Amino acid sequence: MACPVQFLCRTLRTLGLVLLYYVFSIGITFYNKWLMRDFHYPLFMTLVHLAINFCLSALTRWAMKCWTGKTRVILSWTDYLYKVAPTALATTLDIGLSNWSFLFITISLYTMTKSSAVLFILFFSLLFKLEEPNPFLVLVVLLIASGLFMFTFQSTQFNLEGFVLVLLASFIGGIRWTLTQVLMQKAELGLQNPVDAMYHLQPLMFLGLFPLFLVNEGLSLSTSDKLFRVTELSPLLYSVLLLSMGGVLAFGLGFSEFLLVSRTSSLTLSISGIFKEVCTLLLAAWLMGDKMSALNWLGFVMCVCGIALHVGLKTYYSKNKGSSVRQLSSKNTELQLPLLRQDEDDADNEEEEMTLH
């Protein structure tokens, strides 16, 4: 009798963790699009989110130190500038450009275009020899690329500027997650825990995005009545509250992703991410009025098939070779999905895997 009860408890726990991941992941996508309707300063919004992430990660590190009694890792300036800075710069450009694109495109077009990050991740993984060449990868690339073309072909809500921004973010995302994998494989740095990684990445990400913010939004924001030229306190507090909500969602996304992987497996997260895309597009059509033709839906199905094939291939080869190398990927608004991470032990799920937002 104990076995069915344990199975039921494990199933309910997994479903709960998946739902928690969906709430934060889908929530932050719609939050960004909703906020960009009236608040046209995506780079400033990203800076606020980064600052909140840093504060929350520092608070979490302090709580973990008090709970465990162990000192958390603090990198030297040499390691920080030479090993962490490239990853931080790529990450902040990926997130910043992704948020910027919400000024121009719909959620459905953003979701589909962002899925193309898998193609760039494959390219850079092969370039840095983090991924072994495989003939099936050609089929994966063809499915995703054809699906993206069919989704954007004759789309009534297509916007070139927004599409280019997301595509550029996906390209930088490929560099981001390749560098992230290299960073997290360096055990001597001690950044396997995502809270420690976020704590070290956020300051450099803030500094990297700040010049771009000054050039594109600095003057406009300083003369806007959204923040600095308000005549009453209540609108200012309302704007600060809205911006803070996004920072909490971003931190919750990274933490929920970590919980899902550590309590289940990276395969569970990858499969959950595929169904999350379906939920996002359906909600976008229902809540935001995004219009999609039959050809667009067919393109989406082809893209999902390509991603599912890639997940299946990674699972098959990782089990056959028994590799312990972690592979990381990204395909979401602020925290992207690990599709290229090797599944270290899906059978018993006893060894915790760490992932980074």
C-alpha cells in the first residue's frame, strides 16, 4: 500500500512544481507585454529587475548561511572579471533585447522566434566542442527553422523591428548559454547553485546594460511623468510596485526552475517547457487577441517537433554514454529553458542538478 501512496505523492509533488514553474514563466511573459503597453522603457525595467534579483539572491544567501552554517562562495576579482564578466554581458543583452522587443511584437511571435535560440545554441555548442556532431541535428535544425519561417510567413501581426530584436536576442542567447555551461562546469568557481550564480552575475549585468539604457532611454525617462516628473506620490508608488513585481517574478522563475530540476530531472523541465509554449500561445490568442492562421499553427507544430526531437536525442545519448556533463539552453522571456543539459541520472533522481537563470 505504501508504494501507490509514495507514487501518488511524488506525482502530486511533480505536478505542483511544474505548475509553480508555469506560473512564474508564463506570468513574466505576459507581465512584460502588459507593462510595455503604457511603460515604454524596457531597458530601465530590466535594470530594476536586475537590482531586485541581486537583493533577493543576497538575502537568500544570507538565509542559507544562517541555516547551514556554511560560508557562501565569494569569487576573487580576477575570476569575477575574467570568467564571469563575458557570461554576464551576454546574459544582460539577451534579456534586455528580449524585453525591448515587447514594444513591437505580440507574445506569440516572441515565443516562436525565441525558440530559434536552440539553433544558435547548437551552433556555439558545436563550435566550442560542447556538443558532439550528430546527423539528426540537421533534422532538428530544419524542423525548427522551417517552423519559424511558416509561423512568420504572411503573419498579419508581424513587425520587422521587433522580430530582429528577438532574433538578435536569440543569437546572443546561444552565446550566453554556451558561456554559462563553461562557467558552471568549472567546479573550482563554486557557482553550481543558481542563487550564488545570480548573486555574482547581477552587478555585472547591471553595469553592462546601463550604458545602453542611458543612450536609448536616459533622456526620455528623465523628462517623463512616469517616474521623475510625477506631481503626486501615489502614481510614483504604483510605478515602483509594478516594476518590483517583475523582479520578484524573475527571481521566482529561476528558483522554481531550480526546484523542478533538483526534485525531478532536467528531462522533466525540458518536456514541461515544450508544453509551456503551447499554453503561452493559447493564452496569447485568448487573452491578448493574437491572431494565428492555420499555416502559423502548422509552423508552431513543426518547431515543437524539432525541439522535442532534440530533447529525446539528448536523453537517449546521455543515457547510452553515461555522460555527466551538464548542458544548458534557453528559450523563455527572462529565464530560458535548459534543452542542452545532459540528464545525469533520470532513473533515481537522487543527485541534484543545478541550473542557472
